[in-house]
Amino acid sequence: MDKSRRTVFVCQQCGKESLKWLGRCSGCQSWNSLVETTVCASRPASLLASAESAVSELSHVSAEHAPRVALPFGELNRVLGGGIVPGSLILISGDPGIGKSTLLLQMSAMIAGQGGKVVYASGEESLHQTKLRADRLSIKGDGLYVLPETDLEVILQRMGRCHRLWG
């Protein structure tokens, strides 16, 4: 088989992909819903750079007018230099149970509440667990999409789909 193509098993109920056939979908728990599918193994396009991206000498790059999304967390805005730069990647780390997921869900809801569209990808919580947390925080979730996934390639693929749909 051509190395640019690979076989995956796609759930006909929820669309979750698996590298091997399972009797039960790990996404929606449907039985016998996975169908073997051949897909191109092309790497997902970067969301941060376009195909026309060029190498630039840093001394010639302007930092003026870098838009930022300010959040109602003063200390977080300060650490981020005034807010979140759209298209940026921010790593939040810390010990278990200190509130990282809660903070990120709140931040995501605030950005969505300001008219943005946010995909909240979590490798630690199911859709149901995320919804329970959102309910506890009184987060409705309009404009906030949840993706329970641990595979970075799948996350990037789904983000690419969202980016194409939302423009």
C-alpha cells in the first residue's frame, strides 16, 4: 500500500477515528459502529503559518499592533503581556488538582462569550465530565466546542477542519 495512505476505523455514529478495529467505539460507546476507511496520511496544515510563510530576519519583524484578547484575570493578562495573542499556543502546567482545567474552561468560555469560537481539547476528561464542570461554573457553552482526544494528530486534523469551516 502507498505510504501516503493509511487505514483507520471510523465510527459511523460520532466520527471518532481509531487505529484498530474495536467492538465498541471509545467516543460514543456504540457497538459495531466502526468502519474500515483508507485515508491520506498527509500532515495537517499548520494553523499558525500559511503556505506562503517565508523566512524572516527577526530584526525586520514589527511587533506593533499585535492584537491581544484581554481576559478578566489581571495577573494572567500581566503574565501574557496584556492578554492572549490570537493564534498563539500557551502551555499551562502545574500539579494535579490545582485548577488548570477549570481556569482553561473559564478562559475558553470568556473568549467564546466575546464572539470568538474556541475548541477546548482535553485528553483527561470526557465530554460528560467537561459538561459537568461547565455546569458547576455556570458556563452555557455557546461558541465553545469540546474535543475529548489524546492524539495530537487527530486534534490538529479536527482543528484544521474547524479552521476551514470558520475561516
